[in-house]
Amino acid sequence: MNRLILIPLLLSSTSMNFAFNASDSASNYGSGWTDLSNNGTGFNPWGFTADIDDTVGVADSTVGAGDINTGSNSFQIASDNGSSLDVFRSFGGGASLGTGYVFSFDLSVNYRNGNKGFDLRSSETGVFNFNVGSDNYFFGGTDLGSRGWGYVNDGVYSLEFEFLTETIMNAKITRTSGMDTTRSFEIPNIALSGPIDNFKFYVSETDNAIPENNLYFNNLEVIPEFSSFGMILGALALATVARRR
């Protein structure tokens, strides 16, 4: 095959990959957030692992933590009596996050008892974690408390994952609070054990009768960064032309 023909083929196949976008927020669930519901776009339905002592729903995040509401609600999860609760979701069409994608969302948490947090996953294996527990904050295994991230009751945590390839990403967390200065922490070039095709939020061993113990999250979004995508395609095209010459 003439190598020049490869250029439009590469453009076509990679562009189809980058057509993937996703978004969702609690304001889409006025009629209720339930297992297998899906009022967003670009995601597969939610899945819950809940028992009688657990709470899943939409609620005003400012009742127990910081303001991440759309409209007047955020997603809310809580567990009780030593139990644990996961809510999980995959990307539409079985997609995984590859070169140029950015996945982001907001999270808010107050009390740091039990464990509350988020996992990026490859199949059912967690490959990157943000955990609030043991009176501390841990981002990708890094103890943020040792870096000056003290306790705040109104923290808004914005998490962003930028994919350089399917198995290499940059991870960034930013916290805003009325009790503290704005803080950010970034881990570049993280090598992942597999492609990211799903994620979960979780809580365990907290008292769901107290709003301050709940985990709140909202504003989930996946977007392709077309600037990065264009640079990759340009390099491929130039390399193809140079090779033919």
C-alpha cells in the first residue's frame, strides 16, 4: 500500500476513537438516582453494591461538606454499621481512556473516619486511588497531610486525569476551602497496569445518620484534548511522508 494512503486512514480511525465524550451531574436525577440508572451521556449505567444500612441518592452537599452542587444537589453515598458501599460505572461502548483524553469530576468530604474515596480501575482492578481516612488524605499513595493538607470541613476537591497514552497519565488534585488556601498536587507520568475502562466511588465504616460522614461527588466529564490529538496526528503524517521520500 502507498504510505501516503495511510495518512487519511490514520486520521479516520483515530478520529473515531476521539469522538468519545461523556458527562453527567446530579441535576440530571430529579426523579431519583438508582441502580442501573443512566441520565448522563457517554457512560454506561451506574451499578450499586448496597445493603440495608447504606444510603445512595442525591442531596445538597453543603449540608455535610463543601458546595459541589448542580442546581441544589450532588451525588451522595454513605454506609453504616461497618458495612461498605461501592457505586461504579464504565465508559460507553466499552471504551477505555486513551491518548489525549481528560477525565475530571468534583468531590467533597468532611469527616475523615472510616474510608471514603475513588478508584480508577482496569477491569475490576484498582490502579489509582484517592482515599480519605485515618484522619488524612491520600492521593495516588501520597500522604497529602505531610504536604500541608490539614483538615477542612468544606473542602471541594477537583480531580483531573490526563491520559498521555492508554497506560500513562498525569493526575492532579486541587482543593478549595474557606478554611485554607487553595492547594494543588500533581503526579506526572504515572505508569498504569492496564487501560482505564471504569471507576468507582466508595465509603466504608461510617455512620450514615450524620451528613458530615457522607461522600459527595458531581460534575463528571470526559473530553478529548484535540490539541494533543492534532500533534500526534501531525507527527504520524510527517513521519509517513518522510519515510516514503
